[in-house]
Amino acid sequence: MSGPWLPLGSALAAFHDFGEDVAVTVRTDVGPTEIIRPSFFFRDEDAFEDWESTYDTVILLMNGSMIAETLSGLDRLLAVVATVLATGGALVLDSTDLRGVMNDSTDGPEESPEDGLEDDDRYIGELHYQLSVGDHMGEVFPQLLVDPDTLDARARRAGWNIDVLWSGPGGRYLARLQRPIGSVTDDAARPDSPFAEALA
């Protein structure tokens, strides 16, 4: 990690080397320097349901949307993250918009920015990966790269506000999602609410 993410990268390295969380100094352009103590979880989306604490910020980086696996999985992820965020908290994630990448590789008409669907009605960012080392082949597993328009639509439908903080080459972008304070969806996201129980 480089630039503004360098302190977080250093903390990740320390976690990897020593197996414990470390304090990180964070500087922004809009506020004073802060010392925070992040918690790192190397786990899949379902494990969010096991969290007992609440957090000011949940950060999903390195194409963090990938753990959602599918668009329906993204809906579940947003609902579950809402249960572990403190009031006014934020979800920060990055992803990659594949629509432009695919258009650049074909000579056909430009794809509509609203749908991102392939010919078989499958969303273009619902991918399947398979890793191999030598003769060893891993199992195929799903990953999700979601474009900012689709993320905006799914997030707003679930009661989140979204801001794209940064866009870069190759369709990469960083987004911050927050839920309005005192909204009806805040109550619906409580772990003991009927809505949350229905998602389990």
C-alpha cells in the first residue's frame, strides 16, 4: 500500500508478523491527526454475523466487494455490515468497474451504463476464479466486481448514502457508504430486529 493507505499497510504487516493489532496514526486533509487502533479480520462475508462489537468504520480493500460474490450477496453484505456499524459509521470499500474494460475489448455498441448485463443476463461483474500452482488446481469460487452505478442503486435501496471518493485507471474506484442517522433502516438493522432475523 502507498500514499494515504501506507499507515494501514504498515499495520497489516505488523498484524501478519506478530499476530496482534497495532496503533496507527492517520492524517487526513480535512481534520487533525488521529491515532486509531484498527481490528483486522481475514474472514469471509458470513463471519460478519459473528461480530459482537460495533465499529466506526468497516474497510474492505483490494477490491473489497469481491467477498460479496454476487449481487444478491452484496445485498446481504450491506445488511449485515449495518448491524456492526456504530451510529454515523461508514463502510469504505473499493471495486472495479468492468463495463469500460469490456467495451474497450470489443468493437460492438457501447453497453448501457444502467444494467451491466451480459448476453445471458448475468451481471458482468459476477466472476468465477480458479487458482492453480503447477499441477494443483483449486476449486472455482465466485467473486464480485461492482460498478459504481450498480453499487449506488443497491446501496440506496438498502438505506445507504454513497459517495465515490476516488476514481482511477482501469475502472478502479473507492467509495464511502453511510446510513442516515435516525433513519428507519437504522432500527431495522439492529441484530434483535425482525428484519435482521429474516436475513439470518
